Amino acid sequence: MASGSARWSPESSPSGGRSISSSTTPAIGIAGEIHELTDAHWNRVLDVNLRGVVNGVMAAYPLMVRQRSGHIVNVASLGGLGPTAFAVPYTASKHAVVGLSTSLRCEAADYGVRVSVLCLSAIETPLLDRGNPVDLPAVWRPNMRRFFTSLLGDPYPPERFARASLDAVAANTAVIVIPGRACIAWRIGQLAPEMAAPRMRSPTFGRITSR
């Protein structure tokens, strides 16, 4: 789970005939069991994680269409490609970002605009240790660092993530899954989705991820 902002490439100019790039990375991680979460939890996640990306796209894409060039890079999550227990609103919002990006990529190609979506696993940042927003109703949530480490191993170094992301964007990859072990988990989930749910429901997994 990561937070960020919409970014407009500073060297770009819609009137200058140069390449335009836009990166939208708004995100908030809210975790807990779905029967304890409220409308306020859902609204916060969707307003930030989905509406934030939509706002970024709507600001940049029309300019790219007029210039007939550019590259939008939206940041989703590995959770946007498969199930994630204890983070249902977050996962739903990231699935929406993936769907928005892959669908827009098809439409944007007619105007020479590229669209990619980054689907990253846990990155080593302080965000892994943050709780839910304090102004929302308090609910139980797992220890997210232990949660992701138990599923996918140690968090990925941010410097390596940045290099891998830039390389994949330069190659115009549609769905960018980082790191490699996350890509393997995604593919296994596609081939055998029934393997993920028992893993997350097991008593051992519950004890490991509890605070």
C-alpha cells in the first residue's frame, strides 16, 4: 500500500511538440475485516484511490490527445490483480485502477497515447507500518508488514523498484508487475485461484498477521 500524488512531467509542454508524461499515484491503505468497516472507510478509499487517479487522467489525457503523444502511468497494486483478504475496499479500488488503465490503453492507442499501470507488491517504506486514518472508526486490522511478508517475502527496496519501473515504462509495458516474485504469484493466482483463499484463511496465517 502506497501513497503519492499526480505528477506532470516538468519538461513537457502540450504546445511544445515534446513528449508528455503523467503519473498518478494517489493511494490510501485501509485494512480490516469487511463486516467491521463502515461507509466512511469505503468512501475514503474510493475517493483517494480511484477518484484521485480519475482526476489525474482527466487533467492530462485531453492534452495528450490534442498533441497525439504522451504516456500515462497509473499506480495500482498487486492487489489490483487478485484477492487480498483484510483489505477488501483497497483491493476493489486497485482492481478499478487496473481496469481503467487497461481499457484506456485500448482507446488511447488511436491517438498515439500510451497507458501503463504499475502493480507493485509491498515496497519498503514507512507506510507498511501505518494504521488506518485516525479520523475513521477504529477497527481491528492485521499487521500489514507481517501480512505481506508472509505472502510474498520481504518488502522490495524502493531504489530497485524505481529502476525496474522506469525500464518497463520505457518498453511501453501495459501491466507492470514488480518484483519478479509478485509476477509469479499473479500468474499462479490466474492458473489456480483456489490456492490463495485457503492460505489467507488458515489459523496460522491469522496468528502471524495479528498485532
